[in-house]
Amino acid sequence: MNSPSGADQSPTGSGASNSAAHWRADIASLVFPIPEHGAICAVHRGAFRTLLGADPTPDGCLGYFARFEDAFRAAAGAKILRKRIPLGTNLHLTSRDIARKLLEADQIERGER
């Protein structure tokens, strides 16, 4: 699999696939698996800085991901389709990728009221 060193390992380094998001200090990014694509998706701290409007901590990034996980996963899926990213190839999301899905979700929610 194409991945930064250790990106597809659990935080403990055991090599087991990790099913949850976790912080990678070596690349200053939150990473989460995309099992259906057989890859890892990374979101750099700078993207969270833009989304949060403040300098984020790793815990703040993990909390934001937990709150909006559906939007992150939808953004990853959309990017895979849009860029035709081959199966098993890792990717990263920008703040723009994520914001697009957050806006779509907000518009859908407001439309249902």
C-alpha cells in the first residue's frame, strides 16, 4: 500500500489496521482509514486551523473529526471519485474538501426544517 511510513499501522505501531482516527505527530495530521478504498486519509493540522479559525491541538482536531466524521468520510469519497484515485492509494483532504461537505450537510439540514 502507498503510505507514509507507519500510516497504516495502529498508534501502538503493531502493524494492525487501525479502525479509528488518530493523530500522527510525525506528519502533524489526523489520519483515518478508508476501508472500502483500502487506504488511509490524512488531514493536516493546517486544514484544521482553517476550519476551526484557531491554532488546533491534536485533541481539538480529533474532537472536530468525531463531531463531523460523516462530512470527512463524504469528502474523502468525493475526492476519490473526482480525482479518480486508484484503489489502495492514500490521500489527503484540504480544508476546502471538508468545508464543501459541511456546507452541503448544512444546506440539507436547513432544507428539511
